[in-house]
Amino acid sequence: MVPAVGEVSGETVQLRSIVALLDCEVICGREVLGVDVPSCFAADLMSDVLAFSKSGGLLVTGLTSLQSVHTADIAELAAIL
């Protein structure tokens, strides 16, 4: 059974709703689960993230290196999936 998506405000969704929907494990940053995520960007090339992502968005990547965290920080992204 899929959990409820939660509150959707305008064209954004709360990060906690994404975590619940995808049954994600939160590694760090539980204090920001209430933040609204206006967009999503998927890439494995961190140069693409820096060039094309929008700040405040969710980064979806298959990479698990510290470089992904640094890139998300520089690009001012809300979270990494």
C-alpha cells in the first residue's frame, strides 16, 4: 500500500512527502523535512547539476560519493535522493 502523498502547496511538495512515498531512509537532515521542493533534477554528471539544476530542487542521482553532497551544496539543492 502506498502511503499518502501529504500536503501539496501549489506546484511544490514537501520533502517529508517524498520520503514517505518512496520509503526513503533519511541519513541526515531530518530537521528540513518540512521544506517545499519545487523541482527535481536527475543526473550522474555533477557538471550537469551545476549547469542546469534550479536551486531548492531535489537531486536524483545514482552516485554515492561525497562529491554529490558538495555539488548539491554549491547548487543550493534541498536534498539528494
